[in-house]
Amino acid sequence: MTTFGTAPDASLPLPTVLVTALSDRFGPRLSRGESVRLQHGRDESKFPPAPPDAVVFVETTEEVAAVVTLCREHRVPVIPYGAGSSAEGHVLAVRGGLCVDLSGMNRVLAIHPEDQDVTVQAGVTRLQLNRELKGSGLFFSVDPGADATLGGMAATAASGTNAVRYGTMRENVRSMSVVCADGRVVKTGNRARKSAAGYDLTHLFIGSEGTFGIITELTLRLFPVPEAVAAAVCAFPTVAAAVQTVIQVMQLGIPVARCELLDALTLKAVNRYSKTTLSEQPTLFFEFHGSTAAVEEQSVLAGEIAREQGGQDFAWATRPEDRSRLWQARHDAFFACLQLKPGATPFVTDVCVPISALAVCIEDTIKDVQASSLPMPLFGHVGDGNFHMVLLIDGANPEEREEAERINEQVIGRALALGGTCTGEHGVGIGKAKHLVREHGQPAIDLMQVLKAAIDPDGLFNPGKILPRPA
């Protein structure tokens, strides 16, 4: 697969005295090997690899603090790394430096069933956490599809299929421990369900993409496992009919847990990749949670709305193994779409709009699709107004690159004009910074720059991400 984008900024090699100090402290957990560096200098984005100068594998908050202190002393950039599943180049070492791999910080520290929360190290993954919660009657709700680390999910403000009912990482982190630029460890928030004590530092760090500090521990909100769960798929004659169904379901306040849209091209790819036999038409994936009676009521109402829009009868998946297979197929949609054009570079859009504007945004976007020769499957978390297109291009073909950029610009411009955002869940990374002024306005960007300069005065935390470094 060919990648494209700007070349990494020039960087200086790591100072010998820093390498010696890190080697003395971490021994074989410090690597300068090419394969390890390359692994930590790429993600799921369209951007070319940008490997760090070295990788250190940490296991405690104290070790992270020691690394940050040494790097600050020698003015070396620090790039946090979890699972490498980001979609906007968050882990790329565009200015060189030291990658801090937190995957070894993978302990669940405390489960509090009576308070419905859990404290974990940042390297714990979402699937690992839910395995450890099995039998407790609780689960962690944020499900971006990839088995990402929870620290990385907080850093990128991840969401996913469950966000329409349970919220994103912003709503599900109660407190965290963060290593700041001077090596101090800051504890934000607490385990109480609400607090009016001072500035909300927790939400300052959520979505900061490693540019303010390194998250090492988190306390997360949990939810009771619902008494009844039912999943269903419903095919529609057009994408517009499916979207209108979603809008009516949400405006009526039907508390669906998941509501996903896949267009016909995506369904074709999913059937091939996941060996499913779903109807290759625009399709909604629903999931309903609650008591048996509530689930039945929700599904009946949603079904009636779907039929009014020309939808077929719901095809149900009620057994846990059938539901898991269905949602795994949904999560595999991105990788399935890559097979539509083997070897292609995926250029992924990620806009989100108010639910009332969803139909207009998607209908006008479909016109972009129809006017282009590029394959562009469309899918997304339409229950909260977030959808994606995967533009499959030949990364070595400048005309296809330009077309993808143009279409992405059109989709983003349309979303912003409708009161939406350039990124619903993937984050800014190195690809979306140019859209932030239009979305937020220059005064807000100036304030963000002030915060960055105050929290990270040397600009060493994940440089080149979210905001350009002040001139």
C-alpha cells in the first residue's frame, strides 16, 4: 500500500548522553533497531512512515516521568505510543525524537463494582478490560472497533458504535494521571460522579493527542450489562431512506444503543471479506439494550419507522455469537473496503454534523461519489451524525491524490457549513490542523496556542500534531 503526504521534518540524532542515560535505566527496553522504530513510526493513516530515533518500553508512571525529565533536559521530542491504530498520523515522529511505548503498562489496578468505575494503566486495551470485567455484571462501553489502548483512546477522544447511547471517551473518563512537561505527575479529577472544584483538567487532556502530556492511568465509567440485547439489520432502497429513518428514530428519542449505516458498496465488500450474506443495499445495523420489555418496544417502534421509509423487515441476531459476528463484520468494514482496490491507499473522511443536517450532508456527499471515478464506500455512526468515506486511490498517482484531497475538502466544507466538525472521532493529528481555524475561529486557535505554550513550553510533546508550532 502506497502512502502519501508531507515528508517528516528534519531532526537531530539523539544526544549520546541521553542514549547512555536511557540505556543505563532501561537496558534492553530501549531499542534503536530499525524494525522496532519503523513499527512505531506508522499507523492506519494515509501518511508515510516517520520512525522515531529510538523506542523505550515503559512499565510505570515513574518511568514515564523519568523519560520525560531526561528528554526535556536534552530538548528531545517525546511521542506516546499505544497500539498504533490511529487514523490521522498521531504516532508519527515527524520531528524525530523518542517514542514512549506504553503497551507494557497493561494492569487493571482496581475495579469498584458498587461505584461502577475502574482504574487502569494506559496500556490496557478495551477488549482486555472487558474480559477482566466478565462476571462483574459491568462493561466498558466505548467501542471504536480497533483493540486500542485506553490511554490512546482518551488522548484521541475516541468514540465508536456505542457512542449514540453511552457517549464517547469524553463522557466516560472520570480522572487520570498525566506526566507533564517538567516530569511532574498530575492527578486530574476524582472518582466522584460530579465535582465543581476548579478547572476541569481531565477534559483538557482528553483529545489533546499527546501534545500536553502523557496519560499513564485512567479511572473510567462502567455500565451494567443490559438484561436484554438484540441486534438487527434492515436494508433500504436508497441511502436517503436509511438516513431519514435514523433521523426520525433519534428525534423520537428511541434509545438505540447502536445505529450504523453501510452503503451498498460497503456491504459488497463486507460480504466478501467477512463471508456474510447480507443484502447488498444501503443497510442500517441496529442494537437495542435494556429490559426485555424495553428492547421489544424500541425495536417495534424503530421497525415501524423503517418500513415507512421503504425498509425491509428487520433481520434479527439475538444469540450472542450471532450478534458478535454481525458487529465484527461492521468493525471489519474498513479492512473489507481495502480489498475493493488491492494495494490502494485509503483516504478516510470523518465528518460529523447535527442530526437534523445529516440527510443533506450525506445526500450532497453522494453526489460527490457519483461524479468521481474513485471507489468510495460510505459508512458510519449515523446515530450521532458521524460518517466516513474511504476514498481508495493509487498513492503514486498525483491525479487521484488531488481528487481525493478535493473531495475531502468538499465534504469537510459542507459539514462545517452545516454546523458540524472536520473530525467526529479520528482526531486532528497531522492532517486536519488546516481546518481548525475555519471550524473554531482564529481567537480560539490563539487560545489553544497559549495553552500549548504554557503546558509544553519547549514544544516537545508530540510536536507537529493538532496545531502548528508558533513561528
